[in-house]
Amino acid sequence: MKRIVVVKLVPRPDQFAALEATLALCNEVAGVAQSMRLRSRRALQVALYPRVKTRGLSAQPALHVLRKVADAYTTRQGNLTNGNYGRPGSTRYTAVADAAVKFRPHAAQPFDDRCLSWQMDSSTVSIWTTAGRMRGVRFVCAPWQHELLAARKGETDLVYRDGLFYLYATVDEASPEPAPPPDSAAGWLGVDLGIVNLAVTTDDDPATLDVRWSAGAVTARRKKNAALRATLQKVGTKSAKRKLKTRRRKEQRFATDVNHQLSKSIVAKAQRTGRGIAMEDLSGIRDRVRLARGQRTQLHSWGYAQLRAQITYKAEMAGVPVAVVDPRNTSRTCSQCGYCDKANRVSQATFRCRHCQWTGHSDHNAARNIAALGHRTYRAAQSTVPIAATPPQPAGT
């Protein structure tokens, strides 16, 4: 499996300036490409390769710059063709088509092993910049990251964020073969993701849901952050804007930390009991669902895709199989008799089947349905039943 290891660079002032100049080079090349009407990788390489080389880069990093610009123009042309900027000839379409592609001032730049090498003994890297090959750039990381980087091979991205440089290294890590779960719905841990309760599993006691992931500390913290952000934006003074700037990643870090704790708890529970994990596929949910005004901020301010990704990679590391299922009607279907009706869900927390009269917690009922769907999805994917051979036909038919 592939993992991303993030380490912080600690460059000297002259090294810092060289790294900044290297990241800014793509915007210069993009402007020239627009004026010369060059789009493909080959056209850019033929026309601008010597020019980029004169900026101090060697062959391979120069090609990376040209490919990055060519790929950006290809993406923009795809958006134009698909009508994402309006019809051809419209004001917006013309403005986008006639302007040069602009990268962020410090957009990330990829490097391969020929452009960037790691010296683990001295905790330094050697990297190509516009100032030439720059050696001895220090980095700092945790011991477990140092172990992963020692045997790595592949691409590394140079990223500038909040006044600091980071390296995002792709690492291949061996993972165990997933152990097959018991052949029943009970062999799966269903996970229902929601707004009030971030995650409810089939093992949770509906009467005493964990306040760490329910409408308790997390929701209160999210409301407090939203209220403070709104207040500072309304004030609008310089000091308020400075405060907003210092807090801009604080909410993101809080959500990431909670997702890490939650995903770790879910994977550990499944691994300990020898079960698989069944989750909902919530792709595009923000475009599909219609919510009350009070819930919109909660939905759009939480990383459900990040939570799913964290559960997936941690389960892969632990050898736990994961099944992703369609969430349609999982909150409306009775897990006891299978009757589906919108009226079954009396409230956010209460589920009462109109057919068999079974009553329970809504999220816990949905988690049980997801576990059953996960079992069926896994069985269908693992099915190896051969197709029956066609019997021979009599002669002359």
C-alpha cells in the first residue's frame, strides 16, 4: 500500500530563497506557453526546454516543470470543452481561454529520485533548484517516519505552507492479506456516518453512544468555532483578520484529529473481533441531500471523505477487509423485517417500523443494514461460481 509521509524542511535563508524561486518558475513558463500558443508536452519541450535549463535546473527537473504546465493546460481545455466555463464565445469562456494558466504563488512541485535524494544518516536532502543542486537541506521528522523514509523510492512533492517548506514523500509499505470475515452479516461491523453522530457502529449501545463522536463535545466545539469565525468576520478589523489567519487551519486540524481517533477505534474493534468493516459510499452527498439551514454548516464543514480514507488505509494495514455499499434507504429500512418506508424514521434518533412495530435507534438500525449490505457486497465480489458450459448442439441445427 502507498502512504504519504510529510516532513518539514529547515533550510538556511539562501536555501529558502532558492526553493521559493523554483516554485515560482511554473508561472513564468505558463505565461510564455500562452503567448506562444503551446499546449502539448512535446511542443513545450521542443520550444522551452533550453530556456528552462538556463534557469539553473538540470534535465529531469526541467522536464517536470514543462509537464506540470502542459498538464494544467490540458485540464483547462477539458473544462472548456465540457462547458464548465460557459458556451464558446461567451464572456467567461473567452476570458478563461485567452488568459495564461496561473498557479498559486507557491504551488507544489514534484521531484523524482533523480532530482531529490535523501541522506538519512544526516537527516538532509539534496534537491535541484534554480540555484543548481542544493545539498545539505535539513529536515525534521518523527522516528517512525524516519524508518519509512529509509527504504523509500518514488516521487516527492515540495510544498510551501504557512511560511514553511514541507516534503510529501510517497512510500510503499507492505500490508497483510485481508483475512476473510465470517460468512454472515454478523461478520461485518456496519458503520453509519451522520451529522449529529459522526459514526455509529453495530456494536454501539444506542442508549449510551460515545460522546466523543456523538452530539456532545464534537458538536459543541464545531458550533463554538463557527460562532467565533462569524463574529471575527463581522468585526472586520485588522486584528480580527490576523486572528482569523492564525485560526484558519485550527478547525481543520481538529477535524483531522477526531477522524484519526474515530477511524483508529473502528479498525481496532473490527480487528479484535475478526470482522470486516462495511461503510457507506457518500460520494456527492453534498449535491444530493437537502438539509435544514442549521445542519448545512455541519455537513459542509466535516471531512467524511477523509474519515473514509483513514478507515480504509488503517484497515488495509491491519489486514481487515472493507466493503463500501450504497447508502440508499439504509435509514428507512427496518433491520428486523426489511420493510422500507420513509415514515419509519420518526425523528433523528427514533426508528419505528410501521410493519412489525420494532423500535430502536435510527443510526444503529442503519448501521445494521449497512453490515448486511457489506456482507452481500463482499460475497458477490468474492464469488467464483463458473458459468455453465453451453451443451453441444445436434448436427444440422
